[in-house]
Amino acid sequence: MDLTYYLSNYGVYGYLALFIGTFLEGETILIIAGFAAYNGHLSLTLCILSAFLGSFAGDQTAFYIGRYNKSFLEKRLKKWECRIEKVHRLLEKHQVLVLISFRFFYGFRNITPFAVGTTNVSPWRFFALNGIGAGIWAISFGVGGYYLGDVLERFLQEAKWWVAGGLFGVILLAWVIKTVRNRLRAPRC
């Protein structure tokens, strides 16, 4: 299948939704897009490219908000203070590793680019390392979603739908409970 097939049948809205979703957050929508690519609804290559561009652009935007609009952070500082301090401590010890890998860590993925913007990390350094990290992230989660599609298809062929639905419900319930607990706890440094 060629590029025009994907863009004319599913792509424009699917890839745009993926770009916007990864600009704001990312993992879940990219895994779903990888699953859609497995089923032939989207191109895995274009999913990875859209996710890379969305994640990269979102983090660059957050970096520049942190750099040039510190009043935004001051309003949110009470909520993010402990996380910002952790990011600053990690940057002192492992700057390159943090700048490449922050999007893989729940709780630090969204705050890190803002926090880095408040430091003396050069915009060019952040640009380069953010690009590398966004590429690694987009490839891993896109391909992971693709292969998850294969695993789910094989599982569903052998199991009843109600078993899969029950399993999904249990996983969803566990995730909701964990998320609610984490949000109710006060942030720790």
C-alpha cells in the first residue's frame, strides 16, 4: 500500500489526532495508533513520524514556556515544586541521560521540559537531546503498540471475548485506583 492510500482513507484525521495527543501527553494514543497500524488502518511509519513530531514540538514548547514565562511556573509552583527540585538534582548529575529519557518516566514526563527551561541548559542542547529522546520514544511505543496488536489478535482468536473484556476491566480498574491514589497523596521530594 502506498502513502496516498493511508492519507486518503484514514490518515489525515488519525495522524493529526496522534500529533495532538502526543503534543499533550502521548503513550496511550501512540500505543492505540500502533495497534491501528497492525490492523492496516494506519501506516506504522507515519504513526511514528506523527508521534515524534508531536512529542518533540510539545516538549520544545514547554521548554520555552519555562525559559521565557516563569510566571506560568510560579502559579503552578506549589503543585510542582518537589518534582522541579528532583529534575534539577537529576540534571546536575545526569543531564544527557535525563534529557533523552524523561518522557519514559511517569510523573516527570510533563514537568521536565518546563523545569529544564528554567535552568542554564542551552536551547540547542535541549533541541538535539529532545529530538533523540522523542525519536527513541516514538519508535519504542509505536512498535510496541504494533506488536501488542499481534499479541491481542492471537489471544482473542483463542479466548472468548468476555474473558478479554473482563481482563481489560480488571486492568482498567487497577489503573484508575492507582491513579486516584497517586493524585490524592501529597507530592514528596
